[in-house]
Amino acid sequence: MTRSLILSWVFLALAEMWAGRAPSLNPQPVRATLRQILETLDQYPSSPETGESIAGIRQSVSWLVGRLKDEVTPALYARSLERNLALLRSAARLGKAQRTEVLRAVLDDLRLKHADCRQSGMGRLVRLEVRTIRGSTEVRGWQVFYRWLPGRTVGEVRPQPFLSLSSPTSVEIPPGAYSVYALKAVDGKEVLSKELPVPVGGNQKVTIEVVVP
């Protein structure tokens, strides 16, 4: 991975961050997205493989729709819901095994949003903080990336960089299902940590430790 590629990812992440801190969206578009998710679920045939996921998604989305009357939602949160909708629409055209995987991943993401809304209020961003650790020592200078896990089910795997090197480093993202890993060039070679799944939500800040080589 070249320095220029890492910088390009950082610039993209900055654009996302600025968009997320723009004036909040009117709640109506978000409610429309949630209702479209419910309408999309109605198009799925009932099956033993997908029935539980569809019921769980419907429960979480129906609860979220009912909590939007007096609230506004950050743009990043609204986009996250739209990505779930896009995944559900695309999954309807997939084979049974991949469709089942997509539905389970979307369910995991929306359940985290549902649970976070119950605890902290609808439509907020959560600070995800990462500390890079070697042995018992916190080490600096690692570029940390995160991925939105449901997207991986259809090959959408582009990682998003944290905007500063560790450690610690943090980013504000919507509640949901993510993974994180760290990367650093050492003696001209790329060194990677293991990629860790991270459920985000429920607290004002989620802090994790990533063990690096």
C-alpha cells in the first residue's frame, strides 16, 4: 500500500466526516428509508433460512420508525440506513446462501442501532477509539482502518481510515457492526494486525485495543 493511496483514503474519510457534521437531515427522509426497508422485506419469500432474520429486521426497523417524530438525524446515520436498504434490495436477486448471509449481517447492524436508540436516543454518532498495543505497551504511529461489516457480504470491502495515526486514534460513526485493523510500514514492508469485529453502540465512546506485531 503506497503513501498516496493511504492519503486518498484519508481525504475520502474527511469528506464523509464533513458531510456527517453538516446540518442534520429532516427526519422525514430517514423515516422514508426505514419504511422502504419494510416494503423491501415484504418482497422476500418466506423460508426457514431467512424467516428469523426478516422478523428481527422488521422488529428493529418498526421500533425505529416510531421514535423519529421529534428527532433529527446526522447525515452519516442516514447514509448508514440507506446502505442497509441497498443491501436488502440487492440481496433479493442473490442466491439463497448469500441472501441468507446478507440478511443476517443487516440484522446484526440494525439490532445495534435499535439497542443504541433505546439507551441513548435516535440518530447519534458514537466515538470509536482504538489503541494499538504490543505486549503490555501502547505503541504509536499505526494507521487504523474500519469497515462496515454488512457490506462485506456482497464484496463491498473498501476500508475507511481513521483521520490520525495511533495511539490512541478515534472516529465518529453511526452505531452498527464494524471491524478494525491497523497497518504500518516497517523496514519497507507492510505489517498488518488481525482484523477484529467491533459492535459499536450503547455507550458514548467505544474503546478497543488492537494488538500489533
